[in-house]
Amino acid sequence: MSSSAVKTYLPWVVAAALFMEQLDTTIVNTAIPSIAASLGVTPLSLKSIVSSYILSLAVGIPISGWMADRFGTKRVFAAAIVVFTIASVLCGMAVNTPMLIAARMLQGLGGAMMMPVGRLTIIRTFSKGELLGAMNFVIIPALIGPLIGPTLGGLIVHWTSWRMIFFVNVPVGLIALYMVYRHMPDYKAEKHRPLDVPGLLLFSSGTAMLSWLLEVFGEHTLSTPVIGLLFAMAIGLLLAYVLHARRAAFPLLRLALFRVRTFRISVGGGFVTRMGIGGLPFLLPLLYQVGIGLPAWQSGLLMMPAALAAMGMKFASQHLLRLFGYRRILIVNTVCIGVTIGLYGLVDRDTPFAVIVLISMMQGFFNSMQYSSMNSLAYADISDADSSMASTMSSSFQQLSMSFGLAAGSLVAAWYLGSVPQTDQAMVTSALHRAFWTLSVLTMLSSLTFWRLRPEDGESISKGQIKELPGAPPIATPL
């Protein structure tokens, strides 16, 4: 297997797997009424089939780096696809709610291994000068999966059965598995670090509880004191992990990596930026369907221009980053994202569709540019010896930021909606507009975090200018 063949096909392998994982985060949402009718339960009781998947992702991602170092990236990635595909079949064959929830949890564990292990393989295969182009390609599924998930789920349910939502993963999984066998290199650590079991229990329990709380926040089944207590417990577990990680010889997540400035700013600043962006998949369908009165299929189609623009971005990002640098691009692009979010606050029933499509394309382009920049900058000053840990940490914080973003969108909308009747279209639209403007301001303020970058930061990625990095020589070797 030649190096050129690996570099040609590897991004496709990772992209196909990540598309499945990201798609299944949202594709179930529109099918919940049909699933409830089929299983003879209420739609509200099926909230757990969404939260159980997210919980499994939160629990599984932190251990993925250790597994890749211990058993090899090819074996772990292939196993993740197998688990995800089998779990998808079990979801489609579920005869009751407990079976469906259990299968979704298994599906989430498989998905948890895909993103960090796939990204790790990309990092170790491509040089830093080639990394941006590869990341541009792989990031697209993460952008378009959540956007087209509700639309695709609605179409499948309308024309066939809700079970097909899960069965469509089977051919994609088989193709991805074949491509892994043919084209994926196998990297593993020469020295095996022991698994940090106490750290795994502390961090996974804390992130799982926090992710679940953010997923169900605002439900009337939980009182405010109970939510406050559970939130305090989640934060306590995470703080306990921080104390544990400082003393442990081989921590699950090595927080010392945050001393690397570009990694800290990319992951930390990106966390805040994603909170603003993360509310859009929740707010846009409400604006289109409730505020404007469009049917679900038209609402779904209005999400597609953003996906097309995201794919087109990869042809421009390398040139722009090489020309202007990461610092200037991230500062300006973050403000542009905030502005386009704010533009949705001007959309109403009288807005021409051409204008809505233009705003959507702007949003897709800027979002894609942002994710591509942040994700590649995170590894600009990371040594090969730390790439596995950096990938795991970056993926863990991205998963948390997705949960925070969805929660932020729903909370802001609920705050402005208040007791407004859902049938009062004008009042609902006004409340949603204010929600968009709030997220717009939050996103633009997050650009301040990128002022701490230096003009030359990221040049090892954008221009291929490698800096001398501290640390040991690479520990990963292809087998």
C-alpha cells in the first residue's frame, strides 16, 4: 500500500464513518412520533433515545485515545464501525423502548471511537503542511450531518418506515469497513501507558451527567433543586478529575497540554464559539416552520445551501489562511459568523427565499472556515508523541460544546418565548429573532479569545513551516 494511495483514500474512509456518526445525532428527531406510534408509547417517553446516544459519546470518547495507542488505529476504527453498524441493525429491529435505548447506547459507543481515532490517523499520516487540506475534507461530514439529519429522517419516515433510518447505515458501514481494510494505516504506541481507571470513572461520569442535564434541561419532570443538585455533582466530579489528573502519572486526559498556547486557544476559544453556532440546528427549524409557516420538507431544503457552501469552502480556506494567517482569519471569521446569525433575526414571512438562501450559504461558508481553522490550529504546536492525547481531548471538549450549544439555543428561545402562545405566529417570530440576536452577540464576543494568538501561529499548518517542538520523538509507527 503506497503512501500516495493512503493519502488519497484515507480522508474518504474517515469522512464516511464520521458522516454516519454525525448523521445519527439528529436523524432520529423527526422520527420520534412514528417510533412512538409503532412501539405503543408516548413521544415524550422517547426523549431518552436521543440523550442515550449523546451520553454514550460523552463516556466513550475519553478512552478512545488509549485504545488507539494500545490496539492500533486500524483495529479500533474498524471495530468502531462494526459496533456502530450492528447497533444500527439492532435499533431497526427493536420491538420495545428498552431494546431501542440499549441499542442506541451501543451505537453511541461505536460512534465515540470514530471521531478521535479517525482524526488521529489523519494527523499521523499527513505532514503539518498537508494537514489543513485533509482536515478540510474530513470536517465536512461533521457540518452537513446534523443539518441534513432531520430532513433525511423526515423523508425516510414519510416514504418508508422509521426502521429504515437505522438500516441505511448498513451499506455505508460495509463500504467504510472495506475501505478501512484496504486503505487505512495502523498506528500504535511503542510504549503502552496503563489505563487511568479512576480518571475514566470521574471524567466520564461528570461529562455524561452534564451532557444529560443539558439535553433534558427545561423539562418539567425535573424540579429546579434537583437540576441544581445534579449540576453541582457533575461539576464536582469534573473538578475531582482535575485534581486527580495533576497527581496521576498517566492521566486519562493530560491537562498539561493546555499549556500549549495554540491548543489552549483553539480548544477553549472554540468551545465558546461553538456554543453560539450550536444553537442554530434547534432555532432554524423553529423559525422556518413556526415563525414563517413552511412545511417540514421546505424547512429541510433551506438547510441545504449551508451544506453546499461548507463543501465549497475547502477550496478557499488554504489560500486564505496562507495569505492572512490564523489569527486574523479567526478573529474576522468569528465576527462574520455572529453577523450572519444576527441576520436570521431579520427573516420573516416577507423575506424573499433568495435572501434566506444567501444568508444560509454565508453561514455554511463561515462555519466551515471556522471549524477547519480551529481544528487544524489545535495541532500546530503538538508533537507527534502527544497527537493521540490531543485528539482525544479536542474531541471530548467538542462533544461538550455541542451539548452546551443545543442547550443555549433552547434556553434562549424559551426565555424570550415565555408564555407566548405557540399559535401567535408574530409573537413567536419576534421571540426567535431576539434569540438569534443574543447568540449573535455571544458569538462575536467569543472572537476576543483569538486576539491572544500571534501572527505567526499556525504557520506550520498553513505554510508548512515546522517549528522545533519540545518533547520526545514520535512514538507512532505504521505497522
